[in-house]
Amino acid sequence: MQLIGLSLKQCGQQVLAIGLIVLLVGSLFASAAAADAAIGIPKAGVSATEATVGENVTVSAQVVNVGDSGGGDTVEFERNGTTYGTRWATFETTRVSLAADERQTINATIQFDRPGTYALRVNNKRAGVVTVTSTRARVESATDSQRRLDFRANDVSKTEAIEFDIPASNRSVALQRWSPTTGQSSFQQYLTEYTNRSETPVDLRSSADSTLFGVIDFESEDEFRESTMRIGVDDSVVANASLDRDEVVIYQRNGAGWEPLSTSVADEGPNRTVYEATATRATAYAVGRIDPNISLANTSYRSVESANGVRLEVEGRLRNTAPMAGTYVGSLRVNGETVNQTTVTVPASDEANVSLSYEVTEAGEYRLALNRTRVGSVLVTGGQIADSQSTESSAGVDTGVSPGGVADTVDGAIPPTVLGIDTLYLGGGLAIALSVFVVVLLLLRRGGGGGGGRPDSFDPW
């Protein structure tokens, strides 16, 4: 193009013409673009801001098309390297297609292979920051009477206890720490606290045998070996139950009953006491007080010949109505004296037998009692003693069952001896002396008055 010889006015006209051409072409392109799709991401987020190693985290993004026609775009999900502030890396790419004015939500899942703080974004739109640890304790749900806790661990020691600090709570009874040993490097456990007796999933039986403040139910399909727990209890709850602070025990479920764990006070606050115990099985746990309730249901007795005399045997049926096993100390009393003793464990909500025996080598009457419950009486003759010592037979001599189940107590029973003399012999001697006295009196009356006869009005009784 040759501009030499053109005037200044002519040059300006040519520049203006060129500008109009450029503007016209640009407007044509702009109109075409306005008619195409316009896709963007107004919002993005993450499903959790805390996670354990290997746990899934979902990243979501809302994609919209504000253009006049349908179209598509590629969406990139990115995370930084290992900690916040390092370079970005794409972990998933998704192609989306949207009609005009359409809106979609797309998701991508990511896991982290080691602890750290990670930032996430979608097409340069910030989604959130996730803190990744080896262990995590989280409150899944909570009501006035229940709280469900989720415990997760990944890439942890198989042999050492893993300590979980639980989110603080002002509940009257609350689990504060959980330290399990599982033998696994990855596991998940759920614990649900109950402070309402009627809502617990386990059968607590009658409240007459127990004073419980709360129950913690354990759930997991993973292996479990043991766990140390700490449970905080408000002092007002203990006081309302008429218990002292050192009377509170943590129990673990064992079949149909409960067994006490060795419980200690881990911390004492102004209004709250923290109790610690180690569980040995994956089950339910309770805090409070349970006492066994053992009674003697019925008794029976018998006597059998032995090598040196006669053996007296007493049996009793014990019944425990409480949901915790207990021990019963049984004492065999013969003629008011304790001659044998044994201890029997009665399972929770079950029955057991108690058996005691005593060998006698002298004839006489022997009154039997189990503790303070009268069982029966056995009369041993001299012939039985002689036959036993000569034949060493073990044949039965006498048996009996207390009438009406449990017999009366032995309070007020006749003493076995008086001034060192057996009451059996003393009674027989008195009877013989009384008979002799009556005979002598009759003889004297018969020979009195010289008449040789007796008056018609005489009555020997």
C-alpha cells in the first residue's frame, strides 16, 4: 500500500475504515460466542474436613450452563501434594454435558495414604481443606439419652493400644477415652451411650438388684482384644443413687449377666469423677452398682453309714435373682455348733447346689441346720454305730426333706447339752425318775390306813 503523497485527512479516513472493519468482525465473533454454551462452577465442597488414612472423602462441584445453547466441558478435581501450599495434582477428570440453563452436581472420591493437611479444588474453585490422621473419634449422632460414637484407625500398630480422645460432652455419664488393642492395623468400631434404662439394647432385668447410671454398647466386625476406657460421671448422679464415690464399678456383659471390672478413679473434679477400667471382650459395658441376691430355695438331708460311724449329709438349692454372679458361704450346724463350711459361686440369674457333711461316732439325736435355716433331725442308735464300725457298710440309714421347702430358723431350739449332760439322756433320766416316783406313791397309798384297800375316789393321774 502506498501512502506517499496522501494528505493527513486521507490517512485518517483510511485508519477509521480499518477500525470499523475490525469492530465489525469482533462483533460477529462475540455474537457467535453469546449463542454458544457458557459453563462454570459456582460452588464446590468436601464431605468431611477430618479423615483417617485410607478413608474416602467425597469432593462435590456444582456445574451450570448459563449460555443460550447446550455444550460440554472438562472438569478437573485437584489436590495439593502432601500438605497445604504445595503444588497441585489432578486426581480425577470428568467430562460434563449440559443443556442451556442446566445445572448438575458431580462428585469424585479421594483417599489419602498418609497423615497431613490437604487442600482440594475443582477447576480452580476451592472445595475445602481436609486434615488426615491415623485415628479419629467422631460423634455420629446424639439425643438427650443417647450418643453414638464412630472410631476409625488406619495404618496403626497391631500390638500397641490406640488412644482415642472423644469430643468433650456435658452429659451426666459420658465416655471420655477409649484405648483398644485389636491386632489389626486398620479397624472401625461404634460405641453407643445410653442413659435411659428402657432404651438399652441389653436386658437389665429388675432395677431392684442394680443401680446403673449408664450403659455403653459395642459394635464392630473387626477383631477385638481389650480396651481401657474412662467414663465421667457427675457426682450428683452418684449421690442420688445413695452410693459413695468409691462404690461405683464398671461392668462388662458376660452372657446373660454382668461381671465387674477392676475399677479405679482416674480423675476427680469439683463436680465430676472419672472412672477407669479395662474391658476384656467386645460387648456392652455398664457403670454403677450391681449386687448379687442369693437365697436358699430348699434343703434336704440324709444319713449314711461310714467306716467309723454315721455320716450326716445336707444339701441346699441356691437361687440368685441378680444379673451378676455371687458367692454363698454355707455353714453346717449340728446341735447348734458349726461343724463344716464351704463356699459356692452362684451364676448370674441362675441356681446352684451347696453340699455339706459331718461324721458322728456316738448315738444320739442330731439336729441339722444350714446357716440359720433348720433342715431336720436324725436319730442315731448305738446299734447303727456298732454295725457301721463292724461292717464298714455305706448303706443308707435315714433321709429327709425339709417340709415346705426352706425350714424355720434355728433360733430358740433346745440346746444340745445341759451342764455337760446330753439333753437326750437327761430327758430319759427324768422320765424314768418320774415313773419310779409314781410307782412308789401308789404302793404307799395302797398300804396306808390299815384297810388294805384303796378309796373309791383314788385317781393315779
